[in-house]
Amino acid sequence: MSVKGNRPALRKAIVKRMDASEVRKIFTPEKGHGRTERRSIAAIDASPTDLTWPFAAQADRITRERENLTTGKKQIQCIIFVTSQDCTQADPAKLERVQQAQEIGEEEVA
């Protein structure tokens, strides 16, 4: 589940834990569609007690850094989400694939 601005306490708790915890990370560079993109995914173990969110097992942050190769314009996007799958069920690479699939689905609906 994506944690957006309407859940500020949950978002703040996740960011605070990310800054203080041991974080699992992966980085994936891509080039295409006239831009370069670098994604990083940080994942931490969590519990419903830690985040006051039912069934929370893991919290994740995806940071995308994009640069338009024509204009040089840079864009940074940060997505925070919570999942009920722990790190043995969903490592950062799997979480990235799930998030990309969700984005594609949202683009098709829009």
C-alpha cells in the first residue's frame, strides 16, 4: 500500500525508521524514452507495533531520479509504501517489479 500525504504520521514513522535502521537497498539504472532513470529501493523490517499499521511486515522507499536527455531537466520522486510480506517473501527487487506493474496499471487506467 502506498503511503501518501493523507497518512502523515505513518509516513513520518517510516522515514524516521529508514534513517535509523539497517536498510536493504538495490539500485537499477535505465536509459530510454529520451531520459535516464536511476531507481533505488530501500527496505526495512517493520511490525504493526512499530508503525501502528495493521499487518505491516516491511516498509519500503523507492527513489527515482530522472533526467531528460534533451532538456537536461531533472526530477526526483519518492514513493513510500508498506507491505504485509516480510523480507523472505519480498526482497527489494521483487518490490520494485510490483511497484512498476502497479504504475503501468495506473497509466493504462488514466
